[in-house]
Amino acid sequence: MKDEVFFGEGMARVKKDYPELYTAIVGLNEAAYTGKTLDYKTQKLIALGINAAASDERATRKQMMSAMKEFGVTKDEIVDVLRVVLLTSGMPSFNKALKILYELLEK
Amino acid sequence: MKDEVFFGEGMARVKKDYPELYTAIVGLNEAAYTGKTLDYKTQKLIALGINAAASDERATRKQMMSAMKEFGVTKDEIVDVLRVVLLTSGMPSFNKALKILYELLEK
Amino acid sequence: MKDEVFFGEGMARVKKDYPELYTAIVGLNEAAYTGKTLDYKTQKLIALGINAAASDERATRKQMMSAMKEFGVTKDEIVDVLRVVLLTSGMPSFNKALKILYELLEK
Amino acid sequence: MKDEVFFGEGMARVKKDYPELYTAIVGLNEAAYTGKTLDYKTQKLIALGINAAASDERATRKQMMSAMKEFGVTKDEIVDVLRVVLLTSGMPSFNKALKILYELLEK
Amino acid sequence: MKDEVFFGEGMARVKKDYPELYTAIVGLNEAAYTGKTLDYKTQKLIALGINAAASDERATRKQMMSAMKEFGVTKDEIVDVLRVVLLTSGMPSFNKALKILYELLEK
Amino acid sequence: MKDEVFFGEGMARVKKDYPELYTAIVGLNEAAYTGKTLDYKTQKLIALGINAAASDERATRKQMMSAMKEFGVTKDEIVDVLRVVLLTSGMPSFNKALKILYELLEK
């Protein structure tokens, strides 16, 4: 399985209770992250940007943790994503993501 | 000026009518796209993903045109961005961006 | 009063402090849920879908609790709503709502 | 194929250019609309509500057309969906969807 | 009727076809704009900011036209609203609203 | 510095780690709130309306606290903003902001 971000506890239950739905989600996830030219890390940074721009704290935290653990994505790289979030989506989204980043770094 | 996407006709008027606001926008734009580690092209792809995820047709079209013209970004690379949009933001956003992409390619 | 979901503690204060605003909200609520052809349960499932698609945890939880308690809506019916959320709005919204559902079921 | 709404011209190209992505989308669509207990028509009305609440004109129009043509969904039923949109998402979303509905009815 | 913005052609039909829904909407509108301390013009500028921040072109245009015609709101006042939109919601929303403003001014 | 709302702990770190980004944010903030005709308080109420409409609890709370402390904005004035949020953005956003307001008032 390529992306563990979306496959937490909830997904384990979907697998058991709704196996055909689980299969579709796995298929979607595989097709999303099996890009033709962009590498997986770049696609993950795009997902992080989208989640942060949408002010989604839970998804932003998961994507940041996954990016740092799986790909060794650095603080500077994440801030470079958040610069784009600031420009496209404004201060509240940027602030929220920044706070999550510093919390994760201090752990 | 690094990014011409955001500097169309409207911005020319802001420059003339509200020069101090214009200066702030230029400063923001410079700071956003002068990343420390990610290159400009990657940051532009992130901006494209955010705009497409937000179902913003106008910004999506501008980002796609800019990406293809300035960086020679290919159709496959854009589709790799849109795969992430599909996963994170659903079919309507994906469909809208896909339609814009094929329209631009046919021109 | 038809829908208790929107009438928690905050609304009790609005009733006391801003009675004319309260009256308008009650009128809106009545007009919204007194459909001509769709039954109340179906309208509540639509509200649940909209709240979950908007990644609104608080409103999603309230709608799920109300749907299960007032109408005996089942887990399978809620998952059928969330399938549509997945398709139209992507994985983060779906995951968030799924997590809320399983938390409510375990209580 | 159950739902033709999402399978317009753009999707025909995805099928040809990115067959593995197309397969995943078909799988997602099947899993989304093959509910266990809610019927397909109810799921489509939920999708309509979500699209209208998100102020997505293109998707709202497609869902309305599909609902009326495939299921004989009536004007009153759609207005019952839009009542929920008004309550959960405010006047601009409601107005936009209402305008689309009346335009479709007059054709 | 205080606010003509929301009462275009669509609403005339709601009045005829769904009078009880129309009554609720009028009540909501009255309660919304009959503030206790803020004047109507300030409330309209807030509505404009919200619509522009949500990238809603149709509602933004209607609010701008209404603000200029009903209250003699000036270009500078609208730009002052859009400054806040830029800070809270990013460049694409700001750009879209700016373009609408200059189009209206040139008519 | 005019607006302390956006300059909490996270921003102190940006100042130290990414000084050129910090400078751009300060410039943006200054340009946003140095309106030509609307006063600062009105601009802050617009920002509050936008944050509440976007269902952003964190930003809404910060804006309310700042508005009450810096400008002596009253409960009635904030409710007048929230009336517009209700009309433009629906009950869930309104409810969330109302709850935050009453919590702040009871402290």
C-alpha cells in the first residue's frame, strides 16, 4: 500500500464492513499517487498544499507527518508549500498550518 | 517580476490607483515563490493543485497556461496534479480542471 | 419544533436576547424542512451530506446523532450518504465523517 | 454504467489517455452509488444538495438534468433539496441553484 | 423590502410557487439586515466581503452594484473591503473581485 | 504593528526563521488594514464576518477577542455581523460563531 495517510483506524473498519467500498478507495488511492511523471513526494506536497489551503487541520497534520516520516521532507520544504498557501488562500489557512508544523517539530 | 499569472489587467490598475497596496502584493508574491528548497516549478504545480481543488476555473486556467508556457509543464504532469485533486477534493473539481486542460491543449 | 439539531444552548440565548432574529430562524427552519414531496428523513440525510462534504465536524456529528435518534437511521444508511461525500468531495471529508460515525456507534 | 453525469467528454479522453485512472474512477463511482439501503435516486438528490451547497454551477446543472431525465425527479422535489441548501449554506448558493432550476424548466 | 439584491427574478417565482418559503426568506432577510447597532451600509459591506472571499462572482457583482446604487458606496470603500479579502482569502478571490469592480466602474 | 491578531507565537518564529517572508506578511497586513476610507474597526468586522462565514473557529475566536479588546466592539455589534453570516452562509457557520461569542462573553 503506497499511502498510509488515508488508511487509519476508520479505513480498517470500512475494509471489514464494506469491502467493495474499501477496494474502490484503494484503487482510487493507487491511481492518484501512481503519477506518470511527477514523483510521489511531489504529489504528497501537492496534497499537503490542498489540505492546508482548505484549512483542514486533521488532514494537514496527517500529510505533514507522513511527508516528514516517509520522505524526509524538511521544515524548509513544508514552509515553501505554505508560502503558496498564504498567497492563494490567505492568512488564516497559513497560520493554522504553520502552528501545526511547529507543534510537530517540537515533539 | 517572477509570476505573471497574478499580474493581469486588474493589477495594472491597482499599481496606478493604490501603489502601496500594489507594493505589498508584489512583496507577498516574491516571498511566496522564492522558496528555500522547492523550485519555482514545483511551487507553481502546488498553486495549480490548490486552485483546481477550490474549483476556481479562472485561477486554474491561468495557472495551467502559465505552467505550460513558462516551464514547459506537460499534459502528463498536469494530470498528475489533478490525480491528487481527485483524491482530496472529489469528482466535480477534477472534472472541471480536466475540461480546462483539454480545452487548452486543443487551442 | 421540528428540528432540534439547530436549537441547542446558543439558540436559547438568541431567543432571549434577540427574539426577532430567533423568530426568523424558526421560520427558516420550518420552511426548509416542510418539503412538499421529500420526507423529513430524506431532507435530514441531505443536510448530513452537505455538512459532511463541507468538513464541518460539529454539524456532521449533530446531524448524525439527530438522524439516528429521531429517525432510527442506520449505520448502513449513513455510510450510503458518505459514499456520495467521498465521490463529490474527496477523502479528507469522507474520513472525517467516517471517524465521527464510528465514534458515535461505539458510545 | 450507472451514473452518466460524471462521464462526459472529458472522461472519454481519460479512458483513452489514462486507462488505469479511468478504471479507478469507474470503480469509485460504482462503489459510491451502489448503496446498501438508500436507493440511487436518494443518493443522487444528496449529490445535488452537496453540489448546490458548494455553489458549483456546472455540477449542479448536470445533477439536476440527470435527476430529471433519469428518475423523473420533479421541480418540487428539487426545491425540497434546495430548502436544505438555503438553511445549511445561505442565500447565494440557494439563489444560484434556483436560477439553474428555472432555466432548465423553461427549456 | 430592504434588500433588493436577493430578490431578483428567481425570487419572484418562489413567491408565486412556494409562498411559505418566500415568507421565510423575507423574514430572514429582514432579521439579517435589521441590525441593532451596525448600520445597513456596514452590513452590506460585510456581505460583500463574505461573497468576495467565497469567490462567488455572481453574488459579488450583485452586492457591489447594490452597494454603489443604494448607498453611494465608492470605489475606495470597496477596495478597502477587498484589502481584507486579500489578507484573509488570498489572491484568486481578490483578483476576481477586483476585476468585477473595474468592469462595473467602466460601464 | 497594527493588527496583533495574526501575530501570535507562530509569527514570532517566522520572523526568526524566515525574515523575508515575515517582512512580506507585515507589508500585506499593513496594506490590508490601512484603508483609504473605511476605518480600521469596520475592516476588522469585515474580517470577522469572512472568518465566521468560512466556519473557521480559530480565526473567528481571535477576531472576536481582538475586536472586543482593541475597539470595544459590543456583543450587539458582533451579532449584527453574524446576522449577515446567517443570511449568506447558513446555520452551521452562524451557530459555530454564536457559540464562540457566548463562550467569550462568559469568561
